Amino acid sequence: MNKKLKKIPHFKTESQERKFWQSHDSTEFIDYSTARVARFPNLKLTSRPITIRLPESLIERLKITAHKADMPYQTLVKKLIFDGLAK
């Protein structure tokens, strides 16, 4: 299938790019049949591990809530912290 691909526009900000890709089909711009696996062995983590002591009952409640939301409980903890700080 030789489909004519559209040119990806230049974006001034990440926000512009995000809005663009939310409203456009990427298959009109990219031929995924030629995609290859990429490895980034020197990629540095952008987060830092911390230790926090929580009561076991709270951890169990977090795990149950996270399971209901179909996400890892540590992801739920990060989301709750982020949402709390955003207020």
C-alpha cells in the first residue's frame, strides 16, 4: 500500500503538538509498517524514588482503590499527590 503521507507540521510548543495529535490520525502522517524497535540505554529517569512510611491499612486501601481503577497503586499515590498539590 503506497499511500501518500502528509507532512508533519512544525509546532512552536508542546501544547500545540498535543492538541494537533488529539485531533488528527497519525496514520495519515506516519507509515508504521516501516517502524523498528528502538532502545535508549542511556535514558535517565526523570523521577526520584523516596521512602514514606504509611500505615498498612492505608496501603491496603490504596491497593484496593488502585485495583478498581485498573492501575498500579504507586501510580494512584502519585496521582493523588499531584491532584492535591494542583488545588
